[in-house]
Amino acid sequence: MFFITITSITLLFQFSVFVYAHSSVYAPLSAELYPSQPSYVLLDPGSLDTAVSLGPSLASANVTITASNYTQLVKNPQFYSNPDYWYCSPGSYLSCYWLASDTGAVGGVVSIYGTIPALSYDSALIYQEVSVPNAPIVSAYIYVTIRYAVNSVDLTYWFVGIYDPATGNTYTSYGYYTPTTYTTYLVNLTGYVQPGKTYYVFVGVWGAALFSSGSLDFRIDSVYFTVTTQYYVFSNTVLGINATTASSPPVYSRLVLSSASIEPGLNATISLVNVSSVRSTAITITNGVVETQATSWIELAPTISGYSSGYIYVNVSKPSQVNSTLLLYLEICSGSSPGTGACTYYPVQLIIDPRSAAPVQQQVAKVLKPVPASDKIDIGTRITHKEYIAISSRYTRA
């Protein structure tokens, strides 16, 4: 694998590089081509309905996504190996921790833990940004699997829902059940979720201690947000991007559409998002026509263990079952301003394969009804904090 580094700018010409996928790259005639260790690599995020095949040096990828009439929007819903894509909004006494395993859990676990003093109350929550496909919504549900490992406060409830940052509306369900073994609950959000909008999905816990202090250990095993649509849709992460060393300086990156074989009814947006949830403008395809061929530049920076520096997010809607193929390249430049310094190109072939899919049936112990515009907790204020989930050895379980 060779990485193409631009060292000067003179006469531009086009050539093709056959790596893991064919890519047409524009480079200056005087550019030097030499093998080097990339500062950033591509990662398989393990998203549902996505098949990722990475090149041998993790600097190219073939990605096939299955667009269906049923899709799951949450990234890393089971916290398998880390809390990537999730953020924590802690309280004064409650904080978030990631645990690699727990009795009865499917994957990893997020624990919201703390001791609340007497005559005090507190809450904490985890949240993630999701984008709803731009197609008529038939149904929308959140599935959450939780348990209490410790609950010695006098009053407690847990909550789950979505927050609309555009309107400030919150749609929340409150659970007063306190299961000690993992139990799945369902929230029916049909009628509240609108096509093409961005929401925050959140899960958290609130507790109050009256005349003596008490402890809470609320554990979340999984969070799924599923929608059924009239068209074939896909809305999720397709590739992660990560620094190879912690000392790598921040760089600027963008995504460019090089060529495509597009089915006429395809609607798609493809964007970059970094670990701070800064999102680029999108490559846009409307009714099979490319309207925007490149994203804006965003900054990628090394990040803490368990988190990717950024990722590629794809939102697709199409009425027919005809494949489309897009040839993209991820451009990462080392300069202190967008598009400057040494630039490296990562070819990405994206195949959109529409298929019908039956909804995945999950065992549900309780059905909760959403309560619009809750005034119990100001979720809108809480989720602007943008903290990472704390990963701490101070609190673990065997």
C-alpha cells in the first residue's frame, strides 16, 4: 500500500491507484510518492446492516450497506468493547463508568453510580446523537435493557427518550420499576419522530436521599432506536477514523465523491463527524443527482482510549431495490488550516444494497408510554455538556 503525499503544488493531472478499491486522485506532477505509516487509520465500527472490508494497512475500505424498510439508528448500542459514540452528562454526585462485563449482560455495560447525601437529590444520563432517515415513518421505538445493582436511596426513577435540539422538545418515559436483573423496556415514539431530523437519544437515572445518604448503581446493558419506513433506508456510521498515536497533532479532513454509479431514485447524505460531535456539511445526492460533491473540512484530533477520532455517517433513502456504487476518498491534511500541509487520501468504495427486512422482535418486559415535553429534568441543558463517559478503575465489578 502506498500513501499519496502532496509535497508541492504545480501542474495537476489525474491518475488511478489500484488499492483495495479504485480511486481517481488529483495530485501535482511534482508530487513525491513513497510508502509511509499513516497517522490515521480506518476502522470497522460494527454497525448493523453494514459489511466492512478494510485494506491491509487500514487505509482503504470496501463498505456495503443494506438499506431496508427497518433500521436501527444507535451506534454501539451494546457498549461491547468501549463507550464510543456515547457521552455522559454527570450530576453533582452521580457519574458514568464503563464496565467490560456484568452478570446477565450481553456486551459491555454503562454504570451510573454515586452516593447522594441526606436531604439531596441528583441525576445523570448518557446520550447520543442520531439522524432519522428522510422517509415517511411508519413506527419508531426505543428498546432499553437496564437493572439496578445498588439502590439504597429513598426515591428513584429512571428515564429514557429523545430530545429535539431544533425545537427544544423532549419526549420522555419514566420507569419506577427497579429490576435487579436485566430487563428490557420499550418506548413507543411513533408519531413523535419526524423524517430527516436529528435527535439525541438519552437514558438516565434520578434519585433522592431524605434523612440519610444513599447509593445508586444503575446499569445500562443496551439501547436501541429502531424505525420502520415506507422506503428502503439506512442511517448509521459506516467507518471509524482513528489516530495511530496519541501524540498525533490535530489535522483537518474532508470527504470527496470521486465517481459514482447511481440509481435514479437515490437520496443520500454523507458527512464526517468528529469525537466532539462537530459535523461537516454533507455530500448530497437528490433523486439520483449529485448536488454537493465534497464535505466541508472538520478537525480530527487524537482522543482518549475507547473513542474514535471521527467517523463517516451515511443517510440513505430510495424507493427501489437497485444497487448504487459510490467511490469516495477521505482527504486528511496535516496543516494548521484546512487543505494545507501534507495530504493523504484514503479510498472508500460504498455500495448501497436495498433489501426488504422484517423487524427484529425483542423480548419486552414492560411497555412505557412517552410523555411529551417533560419538565422534570431539563434534558436540553444537560446534553450540551458534551463530556466523555468516564472510564475509571476506581469502580469495577468482577
